[in-house]
Amino acid sequence: MKPIITCFVAAFFVSGCNTSVKPSGSTMTTQSTASFSMACNNYATQVNRAKQSKNLDKLSQLLKTLKSQSDCSQAYLKTLERELSEIATQKASVLVKRGEVKQAEKWLEYQYTPVNLWSTQALRGDIAAKGKQWKTAAEFYNHALDLMDNPTATPTKPSPAEIKMVHSLATETQLLAGELIAINGRSGESSGAMRDNIRGVEIRERPIPVQFVFGKTALTEAGKDSANKLLAFFQNQNSTRITLIGYTDRIGSDATNCILSRGRALALKDYLIEQGCIETDIITMGKGKRQPLEPYDPSRYTQDMIDQMNRRVEFAIDREVSHTNQCL
């Protein structure tokens, strides 16, 4: 799962044809009258220049003015909003890479990003992750995946590489948050990283942040909360077979970690059964430390963070799971 982020938006202009006339008895100044009487298409040159120079302040002001022109079509205004948001996101992305987060946040304000693009949400996730705000980052990345999967919100289909990248980041930050962000705890409805398919890209690996007491198979209270959300999700899916695969971090011997990973998968199974899952529906296996998670960009994390992500359980629904690296 190792991709990259870009977004391309096409622009078009709709010509206007009505010219407003100054009402009799009006006290409007000459300058305001000229502004009031200009047709929408008369702003095209200014708009193009602002876009070419990436002058977001000018483009934002022009958008506000154009919204007051009765002959500007909604289609044209929406396209211009998307273009403004895309330019602002590109500008902010460069600043984030330079480490200028505060400056980047300025360009992500509503004035400059009136449309929530998937790339905008992913960039907000990047900013939150830099501040180690894992839950906030996971929420932004998961929202980006939802926007990617929505053809209305994202008419241009993202590439498989882009989808896999955002999915990796959503999964990683969710593991670090220790919370199942992408499942509604009551309805069990899935979103974001818990989807099994995003615009034709099949999601096969879905690590879940079920926390255990360190070195033990007992679930923590946070682990039980995640397990309850997972139970609601399984029930909502009407699953006929569930496979739970336990993993551990790199610390300790292979033999010890094999026993621990199997025990944790089994402990989660037992908990789900106690809460209402059918025993014959659940298969467990352990892979210990033999198949570590591969972060999208390891440089984002410390070794302790990577160890935390590796203490995970993955699941599969109604499909065969590879037995490679399984503990015997």
C-alpha cells in the first residue's frame, strides 16, 4: 500500500449577457455602479490572471463579487470554487513539506478552500499528524476516503495509488489513535478505511486498533470499545465467516510473540462471542512479529510508534486468508 496524492480540476466559463441599469433616484457612487453593471463574463480576464498567478486573495475577492452577479451560473461558480480550493491546497501542500505548518493553515481557511476536496482533507490529516494529533488526523484521512468514493464530490476518479496512500495513512493514524474512527459504534456502518472497496480499488487488509494490556491477552477498556464497534460492524455486514489475525511488535522472541499473537486473536474472538457473535463464524490465527506493518512513509514515525502500530489485529470477511508466515 504505497501511493501518492494529486488532484486535477477542469475549469470552464459561462458567458453572461445581461447588463444591469442604474435605477432612477439611486445614490450609488460611480465606482459601485460600474461594479454592479458589469456582466459575469466581463470578469473572465481578471479571473484568468488571478488563477495564472495563483493570487488567492484576488481570486477569493472575485468569487465573492461574481456571486452577486445575477447572470453568473451556479455551474460556473461551483467550478471556480473547486479551482480556488485546489490552488489553495497545492500552495498549502508545498508549505507543509517545508515545515511551515502555520502558514499552510492560512490557505486552508474557508475563504480559500470553499470546497472540501479529498486532497484538502488529506492535507489537513498531514498537518494533524505532524502535531501527533492522531485521532484528528485519522478523522481527516477517513473523510478524504469518503470523498474519494463519492463521484459527485470527486468527479475525477483518483488513481489507485492515491487511494492506497490515503488508506494507509488513515489506517496508521487510526492505530496510533487506538480508536476505531471509521465505524459507527451504534449502527456498525463503515466509512473511510473500513470500506472494502473504494472506486474499484479492493481493500483487503484492514488492521484494527484493538488494544491489549502490555504483554498480555486481556483487552483494555479502549480495546473493548473498539471490539464493540467491530461487533456492530460484523453484524451489519451479515458475515458468514470472519478471520482474525493477531500480530505483535518486534520486541521478544519469535516463539513468545507467536503465542501472544494467537492468544490475542483468540481473546478478541472470545469477547465477540460473549457479546453475540456465533462461534463457528470466527477463525483465528497468529503471525507474531513475522509480518510487520509497512507504513506508507516510515520517516513520519518513531520506532515506538511503529511498534504500537504492529500490535494489531487484522480481519477478513468471507474470503481465504494467506497462511504465509502463520505461526504453527
